[in-house]
Amino acid sequence: MTDTQYAGRARPIDDVSVGEKLPDLEFPITVYRLVMEAGANRDFNSIHHNSEYARATGAPEMYANTLFLMGMWERSVRDWAGSAAEIIAIRGFRMGRFSVAGTTTKVRGTVAAVTKATGEVTIELRCEDEMGITVGPGEVVVRFPVTKSLSD
């Protein structure tokens, strides 16, 4: 699948199955990205864009904030499901370890449940770096459009 394959629409629910893996999505956590993200969402807490300040608070390095990490989950799901699929719930989003500058965070996901009648799909997601899980595991529930036949 290309990232534009389902642009403006959702993937067909009949093509989704339990156990299916979402493509891994990698995000290099660069200083540039952290500074741009802090400005974009107006989170000017220095722990997200100043190494010295972050280390003074006990963190190993400046690190990604919640909205950046949640955005990674959303991007992963939307690339896979298509832009017309609706995210209806996020559960278990827990930051267990910092996603710090100089690392690469991978979002990994697996389809955990599919209810074709309602179009709901539960995806188990997590963020990982070279040392293991940083966020999650948690769930994103997505609703795909369901087309009804004329006989319904």
C-alpha cells in the first residue's frame, strides 16, 4: 500500500483481518523535529527542546511530548486505514520511557479485533526504540465506513 492509496477514503473493511500487522513507521527524534513540534503545538516547556534543562530535571536528554507521540500513533493508523476511517478511541496510551533526541521511534501495530457489522477495528499499538517499548502498548479503535446492501 502507498500512503496515498486510500487518500480521501477508507480501506475496505473486508480486507482487514485479525493478526494483520500495520507497516512499521519510523520517526527519527531530531532536535529540529522537537523544536518544530514545540512551536507547532505551543508546548514551550524547555524539557522538550533544551538538552541542558531536560537533564537538570532528571531526563537523559530533551524528549518528545505527548501530542507528538499521539500524532505518531494517528499517522500510523491513518496511513494504514485511510483518511475516511474514523478514530473513535485511544486506550492505554502510556509513556513508560522518554523518546529522546538522537533516537528513532518506531510505531508498530497489529489488528486485535474486527467487527465487520459495525466497521470497528481495534489495533494494538506501541512505540519502540533500540532499547524497547517507550509508549504503550495500547489500543486505537477505528470505525471504517460500512456500506449496506439494498436488501438491508
